[in-house]
Amino acid sequence: MKMDKMLKQVQKMQAQMTLAQEALADETVEGTSGGGMVTVKANGQGDIVSVSISKDVVDPDDVEMLEDLVLSAVKESIRLSRELAEKRLGGLTGGMSIPGIF
């Protein structure tokens, strides 16, 4: 394969990756815990965009339980965000694992 043709393909892939990564900022996933009592939303870039906590789960005498529920929902939303990014970007990389992409 000629070098100029390969370079054009790499540039095209880079442009597609940039567009796909930008689009991930507009997609959200939800991680929940406590049967939906705590919900954390993250975008496809892994940024937490909102946290929702039901009043029913707020107990001043059991803050540790609330902390555990929030942590669990955050971890779930980040995991789902990574899965979304892999799904959207994986096709562009042709299955190659590129450090820093996901």
C-alpha cells in the first residue's frame, strides 16, 4: 500500500473518531442502585452529569448506606459509559485496542 494512501486512511479515521467522540458527549447512560433510589447519569465520555437521590433513602442515622448506594450508582454509570464508548468507537478502530480511546 502506498504511503500517501495509508496516510489518507489514517486521517479519515482520525476525523471519524473525533466526530464520534464529540457525539458521545450528547449521549447519556444511567446507573442506579437501591432499586432506583439513587440514579447517576453519565455521558458517553464518562463525565457524571447528574445525581438523583430519593428522599426515602436519606437517613441521617445511616449515612454510610447512602454513600454506598451513591458509589454503586456512580460505578455503574461509568461502566455503562465505557461500554457505550466501546460500542460507538470500536467499529472505527477495526477492533484494535488504542490506548486512551476507551
